Amino acid sequence: MPVAPLAFTHDVTERFLRYVVIDTQSDPTSPTCPSTEKQKNLGRLLASELQAMGLKDAHLDDHGYVYATIPANTDKKVPVICFCSHMDTSPDCTGANVKPQIVKNYRGGDIVLPADSAQVIRAADHPALADQVGHDIITTDGTTLLGADNKAGLAEIMDAARFLIENPHIKHGTIKILFTPDEEIGRGVDKVDLKKLGADFAYTMDGETAGNIEDETFSADGATITIEGVSTHPGFAKGKMEHAMKIAAAIIDHLPRDTCSPETTEGKEGFLHPIGMSGQLEKATIGFIVRDFTDEGLKEKEALLEGIVKSVMKDYPHSTYRMEVRQQYRNMKQVIDRHPQTVDYAIEAIRRAGLNPVRSSIRGGTDGSRLSFMGLPCPNIFAGEHAFHSRLEWVSRQDMEKAAETIVHLAMIWEERA
């Protein structure tokens, strides 16, 4: 049966512009949750706006999570679905004093950012721009990131929530809203209360190109190599000193040059990636992230890393090393494949929103990766964000509107199929 078109109205762009000027950068060195108190500034605004829509249970908790419920308006027994986005922005690039600009009716070509002419969103480097002709493109002035990752998702969920509340003739089951802190530093669901949330299935709105639905992520580990060298007075060090920092540097130098790194891999290829080195003569530490789409691939790369370390250590017979591996998240596909309707319904919703659905994988992770393994299957739907974690970040108004429409259609489809 054909689905009657919905008369959508949108305020997603106005919301997005309101949210991106609030600095919510997370901090991986902080032990608190949220890692930065300023994330709560946005959380308070979102909770207030949800309450103003009539969602009486909307609130910000002590850990920086925003929860809210759109009550069901159908007599059917419908699974409870949740829409989730994160409030923090990446520590990789400053998110303070964001000054968004709108390039209306984009006509193609490069976009020079006004406050720093060296910052250019080049069409040759951003092939997705080819599909944006006629769209309104939102960027920064070139001095900060934009925060479309993931404030586009926030604005889309808020826009869809408003539309559903204002149009009670659109039937849906209970819908939960969850906004998280600290996703960018891998701690986005550390303190989430799934019992309070009460959802059966969830979707993160945190993907890139319009139309994409992602049901597969990297599996991820973190690895730490600790080197214990030999310290002596530098004036009497010949044949005795074994410098821990030099040993650490040699380990990094022995990593594969043409493969197994972020800058040499794509598609389903994983990598080893050093993310930090610290220390002094006697002791040094190297931090790595390890990524692959399979657990077996992770083990192979960790074995490769330890093999490199052992090989280097042969030249330093009086020094020792310790390698510690900790699990970060796993490929959500292992869980989502047991609940195929989560993706099937999203594909239909994207199609109803007027887009061509594309099923794809993420060379990264989302809150949904961990939520899936915590018992809440959670694929990732496009939010329209591009070039995230950089000053060249951009998003299209029209893509955000299509994401909001996808949310509405998805809520309807769960009710129809119940």
C-alpha cells in the first residue's frame, strides 16, 4: 500500500545553529563523567526544549545524560525505540567560539572559509559536494570545527520529536530520546541507565552521507607498551645506558610503513595507530589504538605489534617491556544481524524520505557499538555530517531535514509492522 506523503515542517537548521555555538568539547584526560562540565550547558538547553514541547519526564542527570519520552499514541503493542546522539565534540580541534556560516544555494566548486583563506573545502577532496548543488551548506569561519558531529543528530532528533508531538494523527509507539556526553573519547555510554531508558531497540543519528544506514563498525582495542630502560649518569653511560624513550621511538619506527596504518588503509582494512608517547630515560609509554572489523584481525595486529616490540628489545638486553591490551568496543554487526528488522525498517524509512538507501560500514565506532553489546541493538543512521573533527567540517540543511524525516517515518514503520 503506498504511503501518503507527510506535510513536513522543519526547524532543524535553527536548532543546529543554536547548538553549535555552545562549546561541548570532551577531554580524554579527565576522570569525571561528563569529562567537561560545559557539556551540561547544552544538556540543560536540550532538556528545557524537550520540556517545552510537553515531554514532562525530560531531564539532565548528574552524569550529563539527557533522557526523554514521547508517549505512544496507538493501541498496538509496539517495541520501544530510542533515538540517540552525542553532545560532545572532538578534542582533535577546538570547538570554542564557533561561528557558523551558510552558503545558500551552493553552485559547486570550492568553498573558501572566510576567517582563514587557507582553509578551503575543495570539491576535489570532498566528492560528496557533487551531490549538494542547490543545497544550503553550513560551515564554520575556518577557525574551529563546526560540531555537526554530532549536533546535526541532536537537531534532527529534536526536529522530529517536535513534528511528532505537533501531529498526533501520526501513529507511533513509545519513543525514547537519549543524548550522551563523551562519545568522542570512547566513554559515551559509561554511565547510561538502560533500565531507566527502557528501550528495546535504538538508532544513533551519527552517520555521514544522506541515505546511509550503517550496521557494522570496527572492533576496537587499546594497547599500551611500557618500556623499563636502564638509567645511568650520562657521563659514564657507555655500554650501560638503555634509553627508554629511544627504545619507544625505535618501536614506532619499526611499524609497517605501507600498510596497517590509518593513512595507508581503507574499506575493510584495519590498522595499528600510535596515539601518544611519553616518558623519560628510565621509563617510557606508548599508547596505541587497534582497529579491525573482526576479532581475529585485532588479534593478528596485536600479535604483529608485540612481535615488533620483541624484535626491538633484542638490542636492549637489560631493558624490559610490558604490553597491556584492553577492549574498547566490538563490531555491532555481531548483534544487529540477530535483529534484521532494525536495519530493514530503517532502509524503508530512508526510502520513504525520498532517498536511495545505502547499507555500509563505519571505519570507526559509535555509541551504538557498545549499546548493542549492552543489550540494546543500535544501528547508525546518517546525520549528514562531513569532514568531522576538522575546521573543514560541513553539513547540508536539506540532508538534516531528510534525516529528521527518516526518524518520523521510522517511528511510523515500527507501529505499522507491530
